[in-house]
Amino acid sequence: MLLEELLDKALGKFRVPAIAVSIIDRDNDPVHVVRGTRVFGQDNPATIQDYFHIGSCSKSVLAVVAGRLVDAQKLGWNTKVFDIFPDLAGGANEDFRDITLTDLFRGEAGILRFDSDEDAFPTIDPASENPRLEFVEFLLEQPPASARQRNGKFKALHSNASFTIVAAMLERITGNRWEDLVERAMTEDLGIEIHLGWPNKSGNDQPWGHILRKTETEVFPPDHPYKLHDLIAPAGDLSMTPEGFARYIEFHRDGLRGTGTYLDHSSFQQIHFAHKGLGLGFGNGSISGHRFSATNGSAGTFFCQALILPESDFALTIMMNAGSGTAKMPVVDWLTMKILKQRFGWRWKFWM
């Protein structure tokens, strides 16, 4: 089945307004296909130049910025938080004394989650010169959000707030804001345009977000108040075009293949495969004997996923302007399996 036909089938089967898929394979130029509409119920075709929100895939961008500093010997993957913030140690919870950069990336630092309405954001003076740092100070004063394990690490939990601490560490080392750091790394260094926040905040001609309910599709216009809180923006508030996101994932694939030059090969390995199951902004595993690294993200109204099979010189990205209000989107698994089975000749694996 042609990729265009597959996406059209997915649009009808799962009621997704628009889907963008890119396939990055050896010896071929990347293939990009975008189908559907920017706004549900409108004849407003999405294009390859449109921006899609990438949610928690933004965490991997922080890993790239950190990797650059590690390569320059300005930071270490096991640098402790209070090595960077000795001024915050006095008022902090003693349980956080030894948490490291890697602990924060892997959710093993015991930091409050802030991935739902269950955790109340502290009140910070609007006139504050550095609200993000005040939030970090607040987080480090709280009791641990998970229990400590035998290995000394905290039990893993998904924590958006951990990535605010990562961003603050990078800001303290460089003297530059997180927004400027990711803009420099992505746009200036790698030539990949990014947008901070929802795509349609930059113009009505960009895709709008949607949440797929059981019987209806909720549309999020530009003036809708829903947004990711500024204090946890580093964890997931970037947007990229399908072509730009594919180039970003190709950059990681090349780094894992040993042909990338922006980061040392060891940093790519640290980000993707140094830790079983969960890397730094990526997860890893194997499928039918193929080692893979993957990242996905959703802030509720968009969904984005990338899959890299480095030994096969293959990568796949899927972006859509709809989420489920959770991190689960059956259409992504369905599309991924269809594409992999066709690419690797797994049609006989009927259970996949």
C-alpha cells in the first residue's frame, strides 16, 4: 500500500485531522507525506511547511544542548545539581543532595511530576527576574515524590519539573536562557527552524490542536486558554515542521551511525543507549531483533513520535495535530507497525 493511501486510511479509521509521516532510509532521500486538514471539519490542507507541536520530544533537545556542554567539558552527565547550584543547597531537602543530571533526565531524582493538575504550581511574583530558578528552588525544598531504591536512586516516575531543573542547570552554566539555547542549537547550528508554543499562536494558518473524545473531536483555536505552563516549558513546548523534525531525527541516526559531528559519538550513545529502557529524552529496546531508540510526546492536543533503527540505517517520524488528552494514541502504533512490516518484509507477522 502506498504511504498516501495508508495515511488516508488512518485519517478515516481514527478521525485524526492531519497526519505527517517521514521515512528516512539508507541510500534514499527522505520521504515526506502530509495528509488531512489543519482544522477539523474544514477544507484547509496541512502542508510540509506547517508546524506541529512535539510535546515531550522537546526533552531530547535538552539532551543535545547538554551533550554539547559535556563534549566541551563544561558539564558531566553525572554532575550533581548542587555542584551547579551551591547557593540553593542550604534550604533544599537533604534527600536531593546527590541527584545528578542523568537522574533528572531518567526520572530518578524524586522530583514532583507536574504532568497533571494534581501538583499545584507555586505562586511566583510576576516581577521576578528568574521565575524558572524560583520554581527550581521550590522543587528542591519539597519532599521526594518517589521512594529511594537499593541502588540509591529514586524510583522512576515521569516528571516534567525535572526538565525545568535541567534547563536551569544549562542556563547557569552558559548564562543564556533555555529559549536562546535551544534556538541556537536547533536553528543556528543545525539549521532546523523551531517555534516555541502551539503552532497556531504564530498564525491562524497553522495547524490547530485537537483532542479526540469517544464521540467528538474538540478543537483548540488560537484564543483557547489551554497551554503548557511556562514553568515546565522546557519539558515539552516546542514545535517543528515535519521536514524539520525528520532532519532532527536524521541527525540522531547519523550520530548513532558514527557519521555525526555536532556531538561526540559517545554523547549520542549516552543519550540513546547507555541506560537500558530509558535514555536521555529517548527510550530504547528491540523489535524482531532490531535495536531501536524512540521518542514520543504529547501535551494533549498534538502527538509526535520518532523511531530510529540505527543498524538498519532507518528512521520514521509521525506527527499529528490531535491527541487523546493522554500519552496514548492507537493510530501511532497502527501506522508504525504497518510501515515497519512493509519496510522489513514482516507481513507474515500477523500478530503485530
